[in-house]
Amino acid sequence: MTEKSKRPVLAIMRPKRYLKDSVELAQDMGFEPLAVPMIELEGMKDEFFDSFVERVMAGKSDYVIFTSANGIDFTLDKIPADEHEKFIAALNSTKVIAIGPTTRKALDDMDINVLGMPGVYSSEGLVEYLCPDVKGKVIDTARSFYGSTLLIEGLKNCGAEVHETNVYTLTKPEGNEQEKFIAKVLAGEVDVFAFTSSMMVRNFFEHAVDQSSKDEVINIMNNSIVAAIGIPTAKTIEGYGVKVSVTPGKFTFEDILKKVQDMLN
């Protein structure tokens, strides 16, 4: 633990929209949060979006997959407000699939009926969950520009006709906030690092090596607890020469913290 606090200091690097809830959760679970965004979300509209909306509205989509709460938020942002009710009604005539409980709750809150979600909250889990039922079916998904290709390729290999539209992208925040955060990391003030995406890892390292050597950053992290939300994120971290201490069985931020708690107790 750091001298400043008897609670373990937890580095939270999630997008700004998640920071408040993440900080409150971390505090409730006995951590001292140090929260600065190392990744940000930005809406985008690609050339496939209008076709996606047309298929849903015309009842041509058999399944619609959302791989994050952001996916539905950024989808609705691009549809006129007076069309939201009609679009949601059209979604409810398809089989809507959520990647996990956070996404499912966001959809439920918008009165979008969710058919189900996989046992493993990942692209691979979605493919395994849907594969037996999707041969010859039309599947649409609205997600991040950086979404895993495993989902699209896997469902196509299962015999589905798959359409993807990217409704948001991920960017790297830069400024005094990030510089001060890295200074605290380099001063040894962080006990636990919680990474929730591969891009978050890459952005963190880019910021860190701007202020120090890569070897020093790796050494600091290898003397801390490093948590990854899932296998792809863990592999990215390990690619930098950093040992991953914790990967939860369920891919949620809360489950990361529970695993870290178990490790500390």
C-alpha cells in the first residue's frame, strides 16, 4: 500500500462517461481510486449505417448484436429523436443479443427486449452462443471501429450473413490530467492497475514512455497488481513485458475489482 492511504490505490483509466460510477464502485469496495481517462469515445457514422437502419426497420435483420452499451447509445444518437420509438419497436421484432450484463441492462432500460447473452462475455462467447442457430440468418451489429474481427469472421463461418456498422471510435486523450497521472505512477503511488481494453493499454504506455523509459514503467508495473478485463487485453499487456496478475472469469469492471480483492485478502 502507499503511505498516503491504507487503502490500495487503484488506477482507473476508463472513458470519462464511466469514471464517476467506477470511482464510486471502487470506493465502496475498499479502494482509493486514482481516475484519469486514458481512452475516450467519439461518435462516427460509416457508409454502412443507413443500410443497417433500413434492414432493421424493414424487418430484414434476424439478429441484432450489441457488444457494449455505447453501441446502442451511439446508434440512437444518429437516428432522429422522433424516430427512436419506431426504431426500438423494429428492434423488438428481431432477436436482440447483448454481449453481457452491462449491455443488457442498458438495453432493458431503453425497453429493448434482449433475447439472451452468452455465458462468456466476449466475441468468442457470442460466436459459440449463436453458432448453432444462425446458418442462413441475417445478423447486424453496431459497434466500435476497434471491435474484434473474431465476431464477424466467426459468425460468417457459422453460415450467417453478417453486416457490421461502426457507430463510434476510440481516441487517446492528452493533456495535463494525463501527465499528472503518469507522474504519480512513476512516483510509485499506484498499487493496482485496471485495464479494460487493449487500446487503453497502448495509450497508457505511450503516455508513460513520453515521461520515462519503457524499462522503468515495466519495472513499476511488475511490482504492482496488474488486472486485465479479458484475454485479448491481457495479451496486449504481456506484449509489453508486464506480468498480468488478475483476469476475471466474467468480463466486467466489477469482476476485476472482486478478483483484486480476493488477491489482496
